[in-house]
Amino acid sequence: MAEKGGLLFLLLAVDNNSTVDYLSENWNFTVQDKRQPKRTAIRSLGMDPVSSTSFDGVPGKSASMAVFAFPGFTISDAKKFKIQVFEKNGDRNPGLEISGRELLKAEPILISNQK
């Protein structure tokens, strides 16, 4: 994660250990409660990136990267930022959960022309 100009950039690597190509259909980004009290609904807020790189999938036995830019945000310790990618015509749907503390550790992007 990195931060620049009020945007939070997420660099995500997707590793395919299978010989079968992984073709992605869409990405899902949500902020959810970490714990669900008994007999209540989980509150979930969908988030859309303002920009992203193209990501069509991962060939077998390789890895690919995707970058997503979000307006800067923070979440409380009682919530988590959940990322999930869905496979086209398949059931492999890997996901990642990021805590509010991890979001606060985003490093600034420094641009310099010095070597």
C-alpha cells in the first residue's frame, strides 16, 4: 500500500499455482464489521476504485499484478477492508482482509529525479 495526493494505492499480486489459467470476472471491495453480533446482519459498504490497471487473469503456473487507486480512507479497529476477485465460470475466488491498522501503515510515494 502506498499513498500519494490523497489517493491510496493497493498493489495486489495474484499467484496461480495451478496449470489451469485463472480468468477473472470482477473484483469486489467492501468495508465490513469484523464481528457479527448474534442474529444481526453484517453491515457491508461497497467501495469502487477511482482508477485501476487492467487485469484479465493469470496464466497457469505464473503470477500477475494489479494496481487499484482509492480516495484516501481509514476504518475503525472494529472493521476490515475485504478484497475478493471472482473467477469467470469457476469457483476459485481468493480474498484478502486488511485491518484498519494496516491501512494506516501506507507509505507515501516519493518521486525524485535524483539518482
